[in-house]
Amino acid sequence: MRPFILMLFGLAISYTGIAQKTAVYPFLKDDSTVKTDYYNRTLASKKKLLADLPKDHTKDYKEIYEWRSDAIADMMKSSAILTAPEAHTYLQSVLKNIVNNNPELKNIDLRVVFNRDIVPNAFSVGEGTVIVNAGFFIYLDNEAQLAFTLCHELAHQYLEHSNKKIRNTIELMHSDEVKKESKALAKQEYGQGQKLEELVKKYSFMRGRFSREAETEADRIGLQFMKRSGYDVYQAKTCLQLLDVIDDTTFYQPVKLKEIFQFDDYVFKKKWIENESSIFAAMNGSGDNILTKAEKDSMKTHPDCQQRIVNLEDSISKLHGGKKFTDEATFRKLQKQFVAELVEETYQNEHLGYHLYLSLQLMQKEEYRQYAVFTTVRTLNRLYEMQKTHRLGTVTTKESRFFKEDYNLLLRMIDRLKLEDIANLSYYFGKKYGNILSGNNEFEKELRKAEKLKSEN
């Protein structure tokens, strides 16, 4: 029963210049003491929960609580959590303003942090941890939108939505109805997989209804928290409007592979990106590769935003006024810094196909171009090593109708490149664009590696 419960529950949990002789980009340095403190507090929260488990279905609660706490504790120790002093201090200042103006939040052990995750999201885990993905922060227009996001997630925590969701799920799975259906399913000799899928969908829908009600409640309470904190509550609406389109939003124009990888001494080959062996070949001209509205909605990180706006309209009109910023300079500075942090994290996690795509996008922005040139050569060298050892599939992915067209073209190109192609692209790219990194030790090391790989082929 417990594995089924876990499956059903599905818990979601200024650029200032380049020091040529040292680092390619001035990346933020995390405060390890903050990470250690949050890690220890997460474990203490886990211990407290496990010491006071419900008497009924104790094993189920224990398994979910342990899984949740351990996942967050592991995250707190990872490079993903962003605790660089200026960024963390700024986030805590916004949090402190909210808590000080909302006494009901003062007795909650809150651990609110930025995360180097490119997915535009923020979430409350339910045991005091609130995560704000840097991939969401970079798109915000103002601090008031960040404040609404925090207030919404703090409302989830205050209202104990995550723990209620756990309790409702466990009670549902131990209900007579589910026991009866599970017992009948176990007796079936054929079609168990399909029936199990149908059962999961049925009860997932019931949980989804609870989640929508929780979102509405968190928006309402969060708006009150926001107003008391002195922020312009109208920015709650603009934040939700942003969330509704954020998955289709980008700062950059599509990547033009032929322009980027066309060199005097090495010509771009059309066969690298031609459609003939693409997964889309069979769909060409049929329109089957166009996502339906239902498919697009299912992919959204924040569904139902338009309805959430409608639900808040009256309250927003009554609670107008307030500020958009307390510290706009730091807000804007962090947005710029976070972009490179997000891209670098994809390299450290060896999502190399996606990292290369993001790096080529950064070539369009002057403030990131030096880093983009360096990491493009570095990534091509790494892709060479992975292909040579037959591990390319572990660091990149295949084309998908759910990806942007220019990203699919890059994935297709990576999949078709031979070792000699990768080596040549890395070398000639570095030679073409590397003049802006002349004298940089890190870049020159990668360029020498590319030259060596080229000579081997």
C-alpha cells in the first residue's frame, strides 16, 4: 500500500568586469554556515515530526515525513541552494518585513532560500522550508511581486496545506472504497496496469480539487500578508499574469546555429540539422507536432492563473496602494547575477545539451559574452569526451515536440556530430570569439584542449 500512496501523493517538493588572469566570471560564493544551519534545522524539524506521529497509519506518515525531510536536507547541502551573502541577506530582509507585520508567522521556524534552479517556480515544502527558484526571480518586474510570491507560500505553510494534503491522501488510501477497489484489482489476472492507472487518475483528480482550493485560500491569505507588509497589492495580479505566460517567455532570440558555427576554415554542414532523420519527419506538414491547448496547459508550472486573478479582483481593488520596492538596486543587481548562476548550475549537473543551448543564448548579451564563449568551448570539449566513451546519452537528450524549435535543432546537431566535428567546432569557435578572453588562463586551457582534440582527428 505505501508505494502506491507515495506514487499517488506525488509530493512536489552587476556584472563588474572579468579578472582576466583568474576567473572567467565572478560567480557568487555561498555562505556555508547558512547551509549548515538550515540543514540542521531541517533535521530537527524531522525529528519533531517523527516524535509526534498520528496513531493511525503511523508507518505511512513516517515514510512520507522522512522522505520529505531527507530530500530537503540533501538539497540544503547541495550547490543548488544559493546562500551568497548579498542575495541571502536581501531575501531575508523581504521575509523579515513580512513576518514582522504578520504576527501569526512569528512562531514558525522558517527557512527561506533562493535555489539555482532554472524552472520558474517557488514552493513551500510544508515543514518550514520555502524555496524561490532563481529561474523565477530573474523574470520578476519588482520586489512587490517577490513579496506576493513569499506571502502566498507562507500562507501555504501557515495553513498547513502540505501536511493536510498528506493526511487527506493517507486517509483516502485507507478508506473502505479504495481498499475495495485495490482488492478487486489484485484479483484480476489481466489488465492490472491499466486499471491501476485509471485508479490513480481517479484519485489524483480528487486531490487536484483539494489543491485548487488550497491555492485560492493561499492567495487570499497571502494578499492580506502582503498588504500588511506595505506592498502594492496590485502587483499580486501582475505576478499571476506573469506566471500565466512565463513558460513561453524568454529574454533571447532563437539560437542561429549556422551563423554561430560558420567559420572560414570550417564550414557549417547542413546535414547536421536537416529534417530527414528527425523524429518530426513523419509529421512534416501534418500539424501533428503542434501542441494542443490541453497539452500546453498540462505543461504549465502554474496552471489556473487566470481563474486565480478573477478570484482576487475584488480584494485587490479594495486593498490598493503600497510600495513596489524597498531596495531596487539590489533587486536588479541580483537578477543579472542569477542568470549566469543558473546556466553554470546546468553544467555542474551535467545537463550538457541544455547548458550548451543556454550558453549560446548568452552570446546575445554583452555582459555574459565572455562567460558564454568560455563555457561553449568547455562544453564542446566535454561532449567530445562523453561521445568518445559512449556516454553522450547521459548528458544530453533527444528532440521532443515539447521543446522549442531552436533547442531541438541543437539536440539534433549534437546527436549527428562526429568526434572530429565536435573537436573542430570547439577549436574554431574558440579562435573566432576568444579574442575577448585573451590572457584568461581558464579559457586558454580549454582552447589548448580543443586544439589537441582537433589534432587527434
